[in-house]
Amino acid sequence: MKNYDKLFIDGQWLPSCSGKSIHIIHATTEQVMGQVPEGTLRDVELAVAAARTAFTSWAATPVTTRGGFLDKLHQGLVARAEEIAQTISAEVGMPLKLSRRIQAGLPAAVMSSYARLAEDYAFEERLGNSLILREPVGVAACITPWNYPLHQVVAKVAPALLAGCPVVLKPASEAPLSAFILAEIAHEAGLPPGVFNLVSGPGREVGDALARHPLVDMISFTGSTSTGKNLAAAAAATVKRVSLELGGKSAAIILDDADLPAAVKGVLAACFLNSGQTCSAHTRMLVPETCYEEVKALIAEAAATYLPGDPFDDKTRIGPLVSAAQREMVREYIRKGIAEGAELLVGGPEPPEGLETGFFVKPTVFGRVTPDMTIARDEIFGPVLAVLTYTDEDDAVRIANDSIYGLSGGVWSADKIRAERVARRMRTGQVDINGAPFNLMAPFGGYKQSGLGRELGVFGLEEFLEIKAVQFKD
């Protein structure tokens, strides 16, 4: 059990004004595994006031000093990596062997990348008779999701702190424990009071209060498109800067010259990672009509290796979903796919055999999906892949771009020039060619209703900066 009974505000651990707690449910056992305080509007007021008071001195702190604090945070994350991985695997359901690399390793790497940027980034430059200054936007409210709970926190908090912005963090209620571990690390690192504040609680209360607060200068949110729209509307009253990383329905285009076995395995991996609880998951596989039957056979073979199981078993490739509500929503989408006439190739809505306890869903693949079907249009956020066919390259691009989203995507081809040509035509923020690896220095974010702004690397830092021009008369 991990029980936290205090919020972190103004450099201190303080009880919530509500006196209430939020119970955290273990994704595999369905038992309570911990608790955190249920924050209130009053707690938000205290945290924002602390951040506002800290702003002037933190913004004036030398960049190298701010980078030094990030380095301490990085060291703390490395020291507690196993604890972080174990905690998030229990909360979210990702297999532990993957959590060690992704849920714990990636946040530490991102924190380190921003510590290094402190030495390289030009916060000032001359342009003719002007001095161009990049200054912190102000108090930043960071509202984060449950699927990659610490990575999404660090992807916001690290650049905000480096930019000179004090932070009020509101983590997702389903998986907040790693955010409290980060708060402990921040406390031990000696961050000045008010620079990092943590208020857990329901989004409809704490998140909305942050979006509306007149002393909050920026909202950085990752989560569902519907919630992002509501937060942006609330923030508009005070003309806050808003950065949104929202949903996706990413397409992987397998061209007719691709290595089909490699492509099918790659797309399944990109869809089923974290049990499909990934905003950038490749959940639409686009294949040539002439290759469909071969692809069907390859899917059956590759999908058989994704047997749901205990995330703490080293053999497990796919664990449970985060909650009972998420499990039921995904199963309902699977039922809808069947009802709308898609060809069920693998899986189905029934519980996996022998896994009556835990929020498990069978990895599911549908064939003969048409672009108008619900499973081809909605973000399901579970291990569900839709296979669509196309006639030629233009048709493939048209289908891929026929979405309200534009977060990620993939192209598979033996011809790199051809693959790049198709990638350039896709209206999406990232495109992986032949399963290329993630680059934590590259910009992450989307087109259309997948959001506004970018995270990671220099691009993520600049979201938290204002630009000022000072003109000199020679």
C-alpha cells in the first residue's frame, strides 16, 4: 500500500482542505493499492498563490542553476526507478519489463535531456538592432493523464522549470502515485518553495479551477479531446496560453512492396503497447486489397503471441487496462465492431480465459473495416486494431487523413524514398517509417483535433517561453 495523506504546496507537505482521499485500484487484483488526498478549490488557491510568489525569483534564477536542479531530479528518478516501474505497472497494467524501460526509464531520460538543454539553448540572441529575449510565460498548470503517468508529468514539468515557470501539477486520479514520488524527489532536491506544487483531485474540480484561475498563465494538458476542449474554453476567459496533447486514431500504411511479416508484427506492437492505452497507438492498419488474405494469416500468427496476463510475470506481453470503466468501454467498442459488420479476426468482447479478476480485454483485430465504421473513427484506447484495405497509394493517403485526429502514423515500404513521399502527405504530427524508434528530442504533438503545441526537446521548452524584442537606437 502506498498511502499519501498530504499535498505538496509551497515546499511543504500539507493536508488537503477536504480531509478526503482518493483510492487507487490495482489493475490486476482490483484491490485498493494506495490513496492520495482529494484536493479542493482552496488547495488550488494555496498552490497557485505559492507558485505566483515564487515566480519572480525563479524566473531570475540563472538558467544553469535551474538546469542543476533538473539534474538532481534526474538523479532522484534514476535512484527510485524500480519503485516507479513497480508502482505504475500496478496502477496502469503495463508489463513490468516494459515499465522499467518506458514508465521509469523514459521520464528519467527526458529530465536529463532538459538538464543538458540548460547549457545549449539560446535564451537571448541579437537580430539587427534588436535583442530577442525568451522569458518564462509565468505560472504553469500541468494536467496529466494516467496512461504514461510519470512520462507525461516530466514532459511538462521539466521544460516548465527550465524555462523559469513555477508549476502546479494535477495528476490523473487513476494513477497519481508516481507524481507523489516526484514530489518527494523535488523536496529532497531542495527546489525553492512554490516552484513545484502538487494538487491531486478530480479533474472536474481541480483541473477546471486551474484553467479558470486568473493567476495561472498557462495550461498544459494531455488527455482526451473532449476534456481538452472544455479546458481550452475555460482558459479562454483569461486568454491563457493553452497547450493540448489530445487523442489519436493513427494509421499505419503498409505499401505493396513492404516486408509484410515485419510490417504486421510492427503495427501490432504499435497498437498493443500498454494494452492499447497510448494516444499515438497505430490503431488503423491500411493494407493493399491484393494483400489482404496474406495479411490475415500473418495477423493470426503474430497476435497469438499477445496473451493477456499478470504484468509482473516476465513472460507477459500485454497486461490489463487501467480500470473497470475502461475495460467495459473497450468491450463495448468490440461489440459495436461486430454489430457494424467488421470481420472479427482475433479476440472478441468475452473476458480472457482464466483472468476473471483484473481489468483484462482480449487483444482484438478486425478485418474488412470500412472508413465509416465506429471502430475506424473513434479513439478506443484499448488493444483493438482495425484493418482497412485500399486500392492505390492515393487511396491509402486519403483514408489515413480521413480522421478528425492527426497525432501519429506509420509507413512500411522497401523503398525509403517512396515511404518518405507518403509520410510527407500524411496530416499528422509524427510518422514512423518501417518501425523507426522513438526520438525523445523530436517534437511530439498533433494536427487537427489531436491538439495544439508540441512537447519534448527544444520544441517543448519553447511552449513555456514568451518572446520579447528590445530595440536599440544606434
